[in-house]
Amino acid sequence: MRKFVAILVPVVLLALFAAGGWYWWTEWRHLQSTDDAYVQSDISLISPKIEGYIKEVRAKDNQPVAAGDVLFVIDDRDLAAKLVQAEAAVATGEAAVDTYESRLELQRAMIDQTKAEVTAAEAEKARTERDYQRYKQLAASDYASRQRLETVQADDEKAAAALAQKRAAVVAALGTLRVLRAQRDEEKAKREQARAAVQLARNDHDHTVIRAPVAGIAGNRAGQVGQYVKPGTQLLSLVPLTRVYITANFKETQLTRMRVGQDIFVDAYPERPLTGRVESFAPASGAQFSLLPPDNATGNFTKIVQRVPVRIAVPADAAMAGLLRPGLSVTITVDTRGKGESHAGDGLVGAAQARPAPPAESNPAR
């Protein structure tokens, strides 16, 4: 029996080492893993665009809301009054423009009348001028008296003066027409300004009803009835759980052959792994995006392995997609044998493959 055990134990150990080596050669050496990964989502912070007192709160914590649902209602009495005031200003502007249009019509009629008087004055001037030339010739032959010639000459000068007056009246009427047009354009500009004020007042009035921009779960509600809020005051957070993703911070030494494919193990549900997809790679390491980036050109240098954020897409139709919450930590494992569409640094995507997760934060090949 002792001889049998002495022979069996080395054989078993050799078989175990062979199986472990075979599994390392075929599986583990191709896997890269990290537990420095977290579920994230594009959380929408709901804030008012106007100031006022909250009249109604229709959103509840942890309540699902659809896009367009009413979340808060702000007291609109002051804004409703401003809207009526702005609409009255538009009505005043409309009346002013109509008044100037009527004055322009009247002025055009006066110009036509003045031009007709100029035509009559020109005809009168032509008649008096012919009379003057005729009597001038008659007086030279002593067929007309000197007095009659002077009378005709005076009539011609009076006709010339009347013609000049009528022409000046036409010029003045045309000037008045240009002034009226400028005043009308000014009133039109004021009217458009009043219309813009109405639109702004209407927008402010519409903004008293705060609606959900996207579908999601309401959380972190801070707005209460009677609270005075200003633009930018955070009232609520909307979390679209159907569009979550994972950001995994891999070491730079793990990105050499990383292409596609990884298993996602959520710490809250370790028995139900998810299969995701490498979507993109950050253009720089996390240290470069920090508030105070390191400056390795000063002081003593100590090499620290940097981490690069990798975005992992979670399928919306996955069984656990609705259970994930932003902020949960996960374990990511990437099978580097997958043939991706591009190198990791190119930020392109590829298909994912499911593999068991090795110990976190390590390369099982080492």
C-alpha cells in the first residue's frame, strides 16, 4: 500500500500540474482582468430655467418617469402677468404701425395733389410767358401800351413764383414721406422687439412646468413645495438605467493585445455575469485628466504604472441591464485572443466573448 501511494501521489501531482499548465497555456495567459471598474450612466441633472416658488412636486424618489412627464411646477402668476403686459405692448406697436401706414397713405395722396398743382402752375407759367413775349413784341411796335406790358410781365413773374412754390411743396412732401417711412420702420422695429419680448415671456411661462428630458429613474430629489429656486438649482437627478455603461481602468501593461470581449461580473450579482463590448479607449491616462497632472520632469522619478479608462458597452437587452446602478463596482475580464476591429489605442470596437473571471487586478499568465 505504501508503495502504491508513493507512486500514485506523484502521478496525481504531475497530472494536476499538467492540467494547470494546459489551462494556463490555452486560457489564462490570454485573459486580462481588473476590478477597478464601475458602472456609469449619463445622469441628467434637472434644474429650472427661471426663478420662483415651487407650487407642485409630481416626481417621487426612485419613481420611473417617461420623457415629457411633469416633474415640478413653479408658481406662474407673476410670469402670466408679464406675458399679458408683453402682449399689450405688441398690440400698442401694431396700432402705431397701422397709424403710420395711414399717415403714409395720406401723405402719398397729398404728394399726388401737390404734383397736380405743379402741373397746373407749369401750364399757367407757360401761358403767362407766351403773353409776356407777345405783348413785348407789340410794345416794341407801339401796338400795346407800356402799362399793359408791365401787367403781363408781373403776371408771368407771379406764375413763376407760384410754380417754384408748388415744386418746393412737392420736395417738402417727399421729405415728409421719407420721414414717415423712417418712423414707420422704427415702429415696426419696436413691434418686433415687443413680439420677441412676448416670446421670451411665453417661454418663461412655459418653463414653469419642468418636464423630464429623458426617460429614467428619479433620484436625489431636492426640490420641495414652497422652495424658492433660481436657474441652475439642482432639483432632481434622472438616471437612464437602460443606457448604462462601464468604465474599466486597465493598467497600461494590460492593453498590449487588448481588442474586444470581456466578461462583466457585478459585485452585487456575482452569480450572474454579463457579456459586454469594448466600445472605446480614453485618449490619455487618468492621471492626465486629474486636477493636478503629475510632472515627471521635476524631482526624483519613480515609475508608476498608469491606468487607461476603457469604456465597456452593456447591451440594453441583457437580462441584468435593468438591475445595474451607476456607482456599482464590477470585475472586467478581456479575452485578448478575440480578433478586434482595431488596436486598443484606436478606440474602435469588436465582439465580446464570455470567459470565467481570474483573480482581479492581475494577469493570470504571470
